[in-house]
Amino acid sequence: MRAEALKGHLDALLLAALEEGPRHGYAVKETLRETTAGRLDLPTGTIYPALHRLEQAGLISGTWSVVAGRRRRTYQLTQHGQTALADARQSWREFAEGISSALRSTPWPATT
């Protein structure tokens, strides 16, 4: 999938990846890849800045831990993030229904 197709949807996808519970950044990346059958295999250079932005916006919270001697940041949805995810899902449904409707309709008459 082309990166341009994700524009405006990455935040919602990351929030959805955290809906089931806390995950570290790489697990978020892998969740997106697995839940989309490999269609969204985004680079870490896309994922981590977006996670930091979501944390600054108060949609997720992060905590540091040490695993096998390495520091790792784990993220989880905040209440504000859960609300934002619900809103994003509703917006997506409305958008998808509108586009689907337009693509199913008969061709518009040509103008001369």
C-alpha cells in the first residue's frame, strides 16, 4: 500500500493497534503488519514519530521498562485516546460509505 493512502489515517491505525492493551513500539508495528496481512509494513521511522506525537497529544501514555538489559517504551491508550479512536472509526465508516456509494452508482451524464 502506498504511503499516500495512509495520510490522515495513521493515528487511528496506531490507536487501534493499542486497543487490546499496552504494547512497545515494535509490537505496534508488528500488529499493524499482522492485522493487515502484510499490507501495512511501515518503517520504524514512520511509527515512532507518530507514537511520540500521539503521546504529546495525550491520546496515549508511555512508560519505560528494562527488558533483557535494554530500555523499552511501552504505550497504552488513554481515555482521550479511546474516545478519539471511536470518533475515527465513525468518521471512517461515514467516509467509506460515501465513497462506496459514489463508486457503485451509475456513471454521471457527460456535460457538453
